Amino acid sequence: MEISETATAVLERAYDAAARFNPDAKIRVYKRNDEIQTGFADAPQDGDVVVEHEGMILYVAADVGEGLLDTTLQHDHLVMRQD
């Protein structure tokens, strides 16, 4: 999985906000109703892939798939772009 600069910025804001409340919290990227969602988790769920990206640790659900994690024109909305 690749992560675009704009998606990195979205994830960094969420990561920094979570750390203020719980320094152990990580971001979990998952799919719900075919949309990419994010949430906070203390540990990966079964089947999650642990991804280190620019100082962040992300837990990525297996069903997110491969491609480029990017944003849409809608502010802070993440999508997975396939080739």
C-alpha cells in the first residue's frame, strides 16, 4: 500500500490528536460499506497489517486492499485508488 502526501497529512492530524488523549493509540484503516474509514485502536485486530509510515504506526484491515491511499476533493475523505 502506498500513501499519498494528502492522505499522510490527514492521518498525521488524526494521529497527533489521538496521542493527546492516549499515547498508545494508533490509527486503524478499514472498510465500511465500501468506503475507507479510520478509527483509533490500542492493538491490531485479527488479520490487520501493521504499516509504519513517516513515524506513524497504522493498523490496516486486510479488506482495504492494495493501491494508493489518497484523498478526494471532499476534505479529509480517504479512498483507495487502484491502478
